[in-house]
Amino acid sequence: MKKLILAVALLAATSLGAIAQEGRGFYLKPSGSYFLKVTPVEFPNVGSLQPRDYVFSINPLTGAQTRISEETITGSFGQGWRAGLTGGFRFNEVVALEMGANFFKSEENTMAKQTGYIGSTQVLGLKSVGQVTAVDLTPSLVFHLPTQAKFKPYLKIGAVVPVYGYLDINTVVSDQTGSIAKTVNPNFVAVELTRTERVKPKPTVGFLGAAGFNYPLGKNISFFSEIEYRNVSVNSDSKEVRSFNAVGTLGNGL
């Protein structure tokens, strides 16, 4: 099923060495950064599971459920660590063209959660956690402020082009109610289950903007730091179950 799997708006701070030439010429910038989410969105469904943190109680006599609490789960798969290498060509003191290649690993995000109780005893625990791995290219134009000072600010605008990546969703279930157990086997009254799904994205293009500065440390090396904003929306292309393991209890106690 094709669904929205990623809607990201990020803020990143990068601070590493940059090998460069002032004025006209080629340069190379290795970088490392951490991205923070600034516009969390509601996650998509995980199969039939809605993005909710749902806590409920069960009447042991009738089986009726009573909601204790329910919250919508929001977040961003854009929060996480990135490492990259950027090559550029500076046409003059003001304008440069850059192309970056980056590897990104997001933080783990809870996408669905259910907790059920009979009295004070937990009888259902379900949690789905997603994590994105991605490689992207970032063509961009850089505009430097011409100044004779060592502190040299710049602005950057460009695109984010994901070239490889996937979303892994790991679901863990401990069900003593039979409600989920019966979806695995109609004869199960309880189940311990783990499942990993991999969602692959459709091709897409995002936007980036950045502001930063260079500070020369020597003739051909300088320090740079920048704040970068990205916005990327991704739709799923395919989904596959990578692993599935379930240990059930039959109605006769076996």
C-alpha cells in the first residue's frame, strides 16, 4: 500500500574542517551534523495500526474495553545523524556551486503503541518503532558575502535528492488477550511476536537552505559552521516483511 512515510522539516548544525581555496577554484568539505525536528507531523498507519498511543482497561467478565488515555503520535524521521562530503567550485569571491553526498541515519521513532490492562496486570503490550537510513545528493548555489575580514558568512540554497534509502519498522507484541494472537492463528489465545517491515520510497526532490560562515585556519584550510533547513516529503513505493517470529499459546494451554 502506498502511503506517506516521511514529511520532514529539519534544522542542523554542522561544524567541521573544510579544505578550500579563497577566490576562484575547487574545494572539498567533509562534514558531520545532527538534525533536529522543527515541524513534527502525524505518522502514517503501520498496517491497520493507527499512529496512536492508546492505553485501555479490559473488563474480565465481558471483555469490554474502556479507554484510559489516547494520544496522537507525531514526529519526524528527519531527526538524526549525518555524515557527508561536499565538493564545490568557486567562480569568484561571491558565487560557488556545490554538490554534496551524505549518509543519514534517523533516530528511532515510535509510530504506534497500545497498552491494555486487566486491573493492574498488563495483558497487552504493542509497540512499532521506525528508523530511516538514507543516502542523498545536495546540489546547491552558495553566495558569499565579500569581505576582507577572516569571518566570511555565506548563504546557500539548493535541492535534496534522495538516491537510496528505506524505512525499517520493528513491531513487538506481547498479547495475553487473544485479540492479536487470533490474527496469527485462530487457535492462539496468547502470542509473543516480533516483526520487521521495510518500506522503500518513491523518487522525490526536497528543498534546503542554509546560512553559515568560513574562518580560515591556513592557506588552504578553513573551519566552517552552518545551520541548515531541509524539507523533504516521501511517499512509499513498496513494503516487504523482512522478518517475522511468533510464539503462541493454544487454547488447551500448549
